[in-house]
Amino acid sequence: MNKTSKPKLIFEGQVLHFAALAILLGAIYALRDTPGFRTGSFLGLSTSCWVVLVIADAVIHQVYVWFCWRVQLHDQALTRWFGEKAFDLYAALFTLLFVLRPMLVFSLGWSNRGTLDLNAWIGFCVSVILVLPVIYMMYSIVHFFTFRRAFGIDHFDPSYRSAPLVHQGIFGWTSNAMYVFGFFSLWIPMFLFQSVTAMILAAFSHAYIWVHYFATEKPDMERIYGSKDEEG
């Protein structure tokens, strides 16, 4: 692979990524005057501040994953810089950003609670329904898929590229279980706290993770596995 081709490979799909992100951010801006959107506060921060934190974490997380995956896949940059610790260092920050996503959305929902015209009991029941596939997904990752594969170890360790596709647990329902069911967790605050802003940000977050799939993960899986789709 010549040097001039590496930037093209690293930035493959990113015009779609940033164009879609601009559209999604524009949609949130257009909805900023929705009744109740700015209502409330939590831990001394206004709902608007929590909105910014939710968006910032999502964008930083997905840009971070794109950058690390691509420079490692096409240039082995992280292993050259950090050696055997490369994946663990990458995974540590990935985990922090990943865990922050539901924490921030729940904080936003509590800050903005009571702004959505939704019966509290209905909201609670829907929250319970949504959490069940999330729990099953986590179980399936632990027992069948592993978090290392979920984090993208196949970008770092070629030995994982010959591992068979996983069809047990929730991955028997869809190969994209983490995108379909994992992000149900971000819809729970909308129903649990009856929050209009949590609803808008959940829609943003769920749409944006699919942008990551089509702009970053799908092209990478096609290069790593050929025509074979990998779970995500």
C-alpha cells in the first residue's frame, strides 16, 4: 500500500459521516424552541448544558473510534506507538466514553423531567420493556461475542479475523444487535422521566450510531472480512 493511498483509506466514508452529523445537529438546532426543550436543571447544570454534554460525548466517541480503527487498520499506527498495550489503551478510553453516553442521557432526562405529555405508568412500563433486550444484549456479548470483539479487536489482532460469525443469543435475531437493541437504553429516560429533550437526543444518538455503521464500520468490515458481514 503506497503512502498516498493511506489518507484516502483512513477518510473513507467520512464525508458521509460529517455531512450526516451536520444534518442531525441542524435538526436539533431547529427543534430548540420545542416547548419544554430548555426546561429544568440537574446538579447545577441547565438542561441546555446537558444537551451539549450528550452531543459532545457522542461525537467525541464516534470520531475517536473512527480515527483509532482507521489508523490502526491501514497503518498499524497505534501498535507502532504503544506496542502491545495499544488495544488496552484504546479500549480504556472507549469504555469511558461509552459508559458516559447513557449516564449523560439519564442526567438530561432527569433535568428535563415532566416536559413530555406522557402517562407516568405507561412510561414506566415502556422503560421496562426497553431494558429487557438491552440486558439480553449484554448477556449475549459476555457469553457469545466478547467485549474485545465489540470494541474492534479485529482492527488490532489479525487472528480474530478468522473467528466465525456469532449467531447465538441476541445475535441470532440480527447481526447488528448492538445498533438495533443496545441503543434502546438511550430511549429509556424519555419514557421514564417523560422528557421531551431526552426524546430528541435519543433520536439523535440512535440515528448517529447508524451513521457510524454505514460510514465507518461497514467499510472496515468489508475490507477485513470481504463480503462477509460482521456483527455490530
